Amino acid sequence: MQIRTLALSLLFAANIAAAAPAVYEIDPNHTYPSFEADHMGGLSVWRGKFDRTSGKVVLDKAKGEGSVEANIDVASIDYGLKALDEKARSNELFDAKKFPRAVYKGKLVDFVDGAPTRVAGELTLHGVNRPLDLKINSFKCMPHPLNQRDYCGADALATFDRAAFGIDAGKDYGFKMDVTIRIQVEAVRVQESTQIHK
């Protein structure tokens, strides 16, 4: 009787563990948020990316829910042109010394065939916090080829008004304020014994 009770208890615990949300740590070597911004009212489009991002994704596949948090180092901005990078870090644009991080937090929603298609969230940028939803164009999980842990990746995007975040440089010269941000993210599942609960 005791053996049967123990077996049932172990099975129950295993089912709970299997159903628990999984925590994934963002892989900074495969995650590079990028953006597109107007130059001179349609003359051209400037493109850049951020080279340092950290954060986590929590995913409950069984329930069809989850969350994401991405912390972007603003000073890591990279246009591919040093002079422009320095200008972007200055108080004329991002003011990286005063506002060193941009943070995106949201809930994974609108699951289709087990994968989310949207993030309902908010962006904190330049000291301003505003709602911003991301459209998820692709989402996939698979075993990592090297460590055999679950690995998830996504490609998401949104367009927002940068002036609404207090970044309106160039507006008087006819620059369009709309900016499209694209978040290319990959994250590896944290082992159960080392999962961080926040």
C-alpha cells in the first residue's frame, strides 16, 4: 500500500513538473533588436541595431500563455557608423547616460497551433513607459543541437511614434517620427534546478 501511495505521489509530482511553465533565458549572441527610422522626410531609411540584450521568456505550452522581458543596453546601439552611434547615444536622441536601458515587458497571447502570434506589452524608453504590442511573425521551439535543452526563437515587430517617448530630434526638419522595431530573439530553457523566479 505504501509503495502504491509513493508511486502515485511521484507520478502526481511529475505531472505537475511537466505542466509547470518553462523559463527560457534570452541568448545575447542570437538576439539583436533592430529598428528602422526615417531620414529627412522620406529621403532614406536609417537602420540600426542594439548589440547587448538580456532577459527571459516564460512559456506554458499546455495553457497557451507566457510572458517576455527584454532589457536592451541603449549604449550598444550600432548603425555601422561611429559618428552616428555617438550622436544617438547623446542627449539629442537616446541620452544613454541618463537612460541606459530600454525595457520591453509583455504577455504572450493569441496562440495558434501552440504558438503565440502577439505580445501584449509595454515599452519603457527614454524614461517613458507606453503600451506597445508586438506582432509575432514566427515562433518555434526545438531541441538545442549542442546541449539538447529546449530552445525557442521568434521574430516580432511593431511601429511606434518616437516623439511620444520624448525623442523628437529632426521633427522640425520634416523627419517622420514613426519607428519600426524588430526583435529577433532566441532563448534557451533554464534547467529546473537553476530557474530564476521573479
